Amino acid sequence: MINLIDSRAIPMSKALQGEFGTTVAADYRGEPVLAAYEPLPVLGLGIVAKIDIAEIRAPFIRAGLVALVISLFIVAIGVALFTRLSHRILRRLEESESNYRAIVEDQTELVCRLDSTGVLLFVNQAYCRFFNQLEQQLIGQAFVSMIPLEERQKSIDAIALLSSSTPLSMVEHRVIMADGATRWLQWTYRAISDAGDRLVVVQAVGREVSEQKAIEFELRNTQQQLEQRVALRTQELTQTNAALEAEIDERKLMEDILRRNERELRLSEQRYKQLFMETGAVGLLVDMETTGIIAANQMASAYYGFTTDQLKTMNMTDLIVDSSEWIAAATVEARQSMRSRFFTKHRLACGSVREVQVNVSRLEVQDKRLFYVIVKDISDELRAESARKASDERLRALLDHSPDIIM
């Protein structure tokens, strides 16, 4: 007999009650089974079909195990391929980083990286050697810490200008070394931004330009000195030109006076003597044949230091240092033209020798041929000219030894 109260008989109990369906229950062995039940009203019985749950699950478990094994195999192959590829990539990255670091470390330029606040993140060996500090000492320092206070803002502003649209900027500034010496550096800043266009790192490459700066300063000083000398020389030349123009005007005036009075002098000895004696220039009347002085005005007396009577007893050879050359030249020129001019040296009563310009005109007074001699002292002018030539030579020598381009 079947005990319909036993849980193992639940499927049959439901079938006898006219129900049909499926349920999971335990069989007589106590193993879980899937039971399908249905009534047989004709016979007044019920029918129950059972299959072990383990038997139902077995294909799925086998398929799952196979899938798991295949998945594990695929994963293992993937891991092996990924490991192999990633190893190559990592090795290449390491080689690239090593090469990049070697290039950076071998650079003679100073290379460093800063964060967005200006703190040093990396420095190469050239940077360490330049500042004579270890890398560990420099990392973490503010980049501007070695820049003089009055020049720090230039670097801060140059870094602040960096962006994706303006990735580069350049600045020059001084740095104070540990020994107190001042040197010049030129920096090129490059912005490294993230995907959001925010500045993350600043790559800085610097080179020393102290020598160039020294040359620039020297050239600037030389240029200023040259400009000052040119201005001074221009002033001197302006003054000299003014003096020369005044002298030319004076000579023109004297020539006009002489031209106007030559005829009158021939007609009136008295008027000629009056003009001769009252002129503001050193004047002598010299016999053309004997070169003896027959008259001298007060300016001649004051200039030579002899009285007019003393001068009348003298010959031009007594006044001219190189008498043979210049008297002969004056005589020949004076005989060939109405006027002549030459330069010579005259000796004063005190023994002093002066450089003079002699203007000679030919006159005839009472049928006597005379030289009208006007003497002008040019010693000061010659000294000024000599000084000018010496200054020009010094300036030319300075320009010859200066660089080709002066800024």
C-alpha cells in the first residue's frame, strides 16, 4: 500500500485527486526528482513519471564545465598574449624612457620640469652642475628661488601666459649663485596641458648667456662713449667751422677793403699809411728788393715785442726762421701775382717761435715796389688741428678694434 501522507507520495496523491502538473520531490531513495503527474479517471488511478534532478542537470553541468574549460583556456591564451605584448610595450617604454632620460641628462642645456605652482619636479645633471647642488636638494624648491626679487615677476608672468594656444614663452633673467656671483640665463618654457586644457607641467630649457650679455653691455657702453665723442667732436667741428667762417668773412672783408683801397693807396700815401697803421692786423711794409722792413704798425710792434723803430732796422730774415726758403718763395710768388700767401715760422723778441700765415700783396708807392705783409698767428689753430687729428686717430683705432656691429 502507498502511504499517501508520505512526502514522497505527494505527486501520486495529487494525481489521484484529479490534479496534473510537475513538481520536485524526493523519491523512495530520498533523491530529489522532477515528477510529472496526471489522473486516469477511467481507471480511477493516477500516473506519475519521475526523473532524477541530477540526470537533468548532468548535460548542463557538462556543458558548463566545457564552457568553463574553454573560457579558462581562452583567458589563459589572452593572458599569455597580453603578458607578452605588454612586456614588449613596457620594455619599449622603459627603453624610450631610458633613452629620453639619457638625452636629457646628456644635454648641456639646463632642463627642468615644474608643476603648475612653479615647484621643481625634475632637474637634469646640467642643472645640478650649474647650481652646484644635488638633485635631491633641488627637487621641491621653487623655481624662482634663485632669481633676484626684482626679476622674479618676469618669469612668473612668462609662465602664466602659457596655454594650449600659447604653448611657448621665453625670458631672460639673472641668477644669484651660491658664491654670490651673478650670471644670466635664457629660458624657453613649454606648456604641457591635460585633456581639459589645464596646465599640468611646464617643461623649461635654459642656457647661459652671461658672455653674450657682457658683450652687449660692453657694446652699449662703447656705443654711448662713441656717441658722446661724436657729439663732442661735432661740437668742436661746429665751433671750428664757425671760426673758419668768421675767418673767411674776415678775409673777404679784408680783401674787399684792400681792393677798395688799392687805388686810393696808390694815389695817396698818407691815406695808405693811415690805413696801414690803424689796421687791426699785424702789418709790415717790406722792400721787395732787399726784404728790409721799412714800416711796421703798432700791432706788429705788440706782436713781435720790438718797437716800430727797431723793426724798421731789421730785415725779414731776422723774423723768419727758415728765411732762405720762404723769402725766396714769397719773392717769386709776389713778383708773379699781386697777392700770395704762405705759412712759415716767425721768431719773437722773447725768443719764442710762432706758426704764422703770411699774406703778401705787391704795392708801388712813389715808384718804389713794396711788399705789404699781413701776419696772422695760427699756432693755436695748428695745435687744435693736431689735437683733432690725434682724436680722429684714437677714434679710428677704437672702431677698428670694436666688433663689426654696434648696437
